[in-house]
Amino acid sequence: MQVPLFLHHQPTPMPPSNSLIWFRKGLRIHDNPALDHAIKHTKHLFPIFILDPHYLAPDLTAFSPGSNRSGLNRIQFMLECLVDLDSSLGKLGSRLLVFNGDPIQVLTRLLKEWDVKKLCFEYGTEPYYQDLDKQVKSFASAAGIDVFSPVSHTLFNPADIIQKNGGRPPMSYQSFIKLAGNPSPPLTTTISSLPPVGNVGDYEMLRVPTIKELGYGDNTQEEFSPFRGGESEALKRLKEALGGKEWVANFEKPKGDPSMFLKPATTVLSPYLKFGCLSSRYFYQCLQDVYKRVKKHTLPPVSLVGQLLWRDFFYTAAFGTSNFDQMKGNRICKQIPWNDKDELLVAWREGRTGYPWIDAIMVQLQKWGWMHHLARHSVACFLTRGDLFIHWEKGRDVFERLLIDSDWAINNGNWMWLSCSSFFYQYNRVYSPISFGKKYDPNGKFIRHFLPVLKATTATFQNLDIVIVLYSSIMIISVTKYQLSDMPKEYIYEPWTAPLTVQTKANCIIGKDYPKPVVDHNIASKECKKKMGEAYALNRANNGLVGEEDLKGLRRKLEDDQHQDSKSRTQKQKLVG
DNA sequence: ACGAAGTTGCGTCT
DNA sequence: AGACGCAACTTCGT
């Protein structure tokens, strides 16, 4: 049923006044309870978005172009979301007012100067929003401003689930499902027009800025994400996905092919859910509608609906766990003596581990800001418990910066999952950086696509710029030298095993044109499993309360053991030789 | 206390 | 393609 907007009867004696909707996530018109509420009984509506310099100021010291919090792909994606939102608001007789500055300062000033009586914004469950919103709400209540802050980013209210579970978030998916039940349906109101924007006073009205205007103009990124931001794009993408009825009904997440990139094996709706361009409740309802029209469909956890529930599962766990984004002081996180080998971290980050499958995925991350979830698993396992034994927080930082869909709860949750720090504990199951990719893509098409030329790392490109100026012909040679694409498929996953004649013919000498593997997977994974076993034992013995000193002690012991092992390996090799 | 189950491992066998 | 051993984790429910 559609109700004309200004006929809503409000049992309030007050005359219509000014409302402000503050967009943060939830960059959409459809199923937007904060917007729906903001337009009721309202004379003027001020729709605002605040560009926070703490988040967006360019940072030249970061390892990739962008701000200190985000790479360029996600900033670009967000700006596209804002442009689309502005255009949608425009069609309804309004517009998006964009401001620059500290959110609290900007917001409190605007509320005062515009005589706002009602402030609406989507509830934020992340610590960042919890802190921010506490300040905003206390200001509003002192100033006599009504605040409406509905939970509409997730299917459920995490607080409800935690309460139902006796105050703690459920730690397994099945127990979460049992508690969750069915989500409430999305709003059905269709907005046909919006109250006019009031007099904005002396403010200079910014349009949504471009990447260049934000000061990232001289970026060295060579290829941008193929995914465009915005609600319109989200709904288009959703419609396309839902059109494949059978595909939706038969979707099984673990069976997806991580090497598909021209036509990804998943919906790629995650970035739109992250920014709230797509309502999770609307998506959920659309999926239920498809299920009703087919005979048989897959079920959680592997189905598409199951994926939405995973999202809520992690949001709930994150909301109910202090220090969710770190190992120390995190009740649910195993204390593990990860090592601190920066050169290995950088090799992983820049896609030069010497394992083409791993490196190609990391290049896809740099260029596209998106990879298939199994590809994420593969590289996350490799960095942490599988091969390099580097802290999951370091990998988390890289993903958080570069993924266009990076989402605080989900990203941290998955890093704990993959590193066997929480949620998942079967550390003996290690992804092979060789055979895992091979089983989907035996010819190495994915590798050949993402590793044909030099990677778009800042350092490399800075060096190259100089080369271009001075010796342009040499540059061309050095680029072609890095080709891995001609490596025969027998060796594409393990190029170091190719005979020198093959390497020469492929124009790719291992150790010179493409790196040698940074670790031997067979040895490294065995050592990692052993370390995990000892770390688990320590956590068990200390009943989860592992102190700094305990961890230091175990780290020393493990390093000694490893030293002994490698010594005996060398001796064995000598004997064999 | 105990058993069952757990979104997505690998290698080897048939 | 599917089953099994590998070696064994935790959480949840009884």
C-alpha cells in the first residue's frame, strides 16, 4: 500500500519542523527506515554526508595510494555511491549536502544553525560508530533534538540475538541460526517525493568530490576496480543475479570457482551490502521469492541466504566481543605466538611470494579490490597458520585497506577464522598454494591474467618512472622479462620446478624475473601445524588466559625448535648428497 | 562427561 | 566423482 507522504497522521501537536538525515553507511533510498522516519511531519529535510579527513586525507606513507585508512578503489567506490545517492535524491526533489570536516563538529554546528528538531541516522554497531554516536546522542538530547537511529544495516539486531543467548554472542553458525529466526521484512513504502531542503545559510555547497579533488590526483595505480558503486548499480546487479533462477536456487558457496574473474562465481554484492547501497533485508526477501518459484533450493550455510546469515553472524559476534579486532584482550581469540617477519609480510602483500597462485590473488586484490572468497581463504591461510606464520592482524590491515567490500566485523571475523584463532580450529587443514588453485584452473588462466607484467606496487612504479624518463627502451625490456604467461601449464603453479631450458624459453628465469618461493610449503606448513599444536596446548593449559610472558616463552621455544629442525635437515641433505 | 557436528584440505585410492 | 586416512580442534546439546 502506498501512502502519500504528507498525509501521514502524526499524533503530535507540534507544527512540522526541520529534520536532518545523516548518511554514513545505508547509502540508499529503498528500505531506509531512517529516511522514512525523517520525512514524516517534516517541513525541511537536510540530507547530509560528511567527508571525514581522518578517514580520507591523502597519506603518502601508506603502502598503496589513498588515505591512511583506505586504498583508492574503496574511496572511488564510496564516491560513486554518493554521486548515485545525490542523483536519486535529486529525482525526488532533494539533494545530498556534502561537508568536509570532523563529523561531530560539522554535525553539531549544522543542527544548531538549521534549527533541526529531528535527527535520523542508521544505527552503527561498530566501535567507531558506538563512540561517535554516543557523543552525537548526548549533544542532541541536551539540545532537545529527537534522535531516531534504527538498526537497518543487518537482518537482525545483534543486541537481540546476544540477549536471547544469555548475554553472549553465539559462537557457532548453527546456534546462531536457531536463535535468529526470520528477519523482519523490508519497508514497502515507496517515496515519490521528498520535503525540500531548507535554507542552508552561508555554507558553500560542495558537490561530491572526485578522487582528484580529494588530492589523490598523482596516483600510480595502473588499473581500477571493475565494480562501480551506488544503489542503482546494486539493484541492477541484484536483478541480474536473481534472473538466473536456477543459479540462485543451486548456489553452493564452497563449490564456487575462485579462479573465475571475468565472470565471478559469486554475486559480488558484498561491496554494496557493505555501504548499504543494497538492503540486506530486501536481498533476503528477493531470495525467498526466488526459492518459492523453484522446486528445490540449497540451504544455509552454503546457500545465498546462508551468506547473508553469515554476515549477521559476524556482526553479532563482533558487537558482543570487546577487542574483536585484535588478539590481545580478545576473549574469543586464541593467543598464538605469531612471528614478526616484515620482509615476508611485504612479499605477500606485494604479490611476490614466488607462488603464482598466491601472487596472482594479491595482484587481483591490489587492482580490483575484490577476490573470490576461496581466494581470500587461500592467501589468508598462507600468511598465517599455513606457511608464513605472520599475525592475522597484519593481513587484516592489508585487506581492510584494499578490499572495496572490507567490512569491520566480517573482515576481522574471517581473519580469526582462517588463522584458526577463533570460530574454526582445524589447523591441520591447510590450503596448498599449489594444488588448491590447480584443481579449479589447471591451465593457470587466472595466474596468466594477473601476473603478466609488473605489479602495480608504488615502489616499483616510482623506480620505473625514473627508468621511463632516462631509458625508455630498457623499461620495455624489464617489463617483458617479468612475463610468467608463457610458462607451460605443467609448471605454472610451481615455476621453480621448470627446467632452465623451459624457463629461458618462457622468458622467465626464476629467481631473476619471477621470485623463488619465499618458503618451501611442505616444510613450512608442517612447522606451522606443529606451532599451532603447541600454541593450542598453551591456551588449553592456561584456560585461555595466556599472558605476554607465556607467549614470549613459547615463541622462544618454537624458534629454537625450528633452528634445530633446519640444522638436521641440512645434515640429512648432506648425507644424501 | 560425552558424542556429534562443523560453509569450502590434501593426497591417495578406487 | 566419491570415499578414506590423516590427526584432531572446538562448540553445542544432551
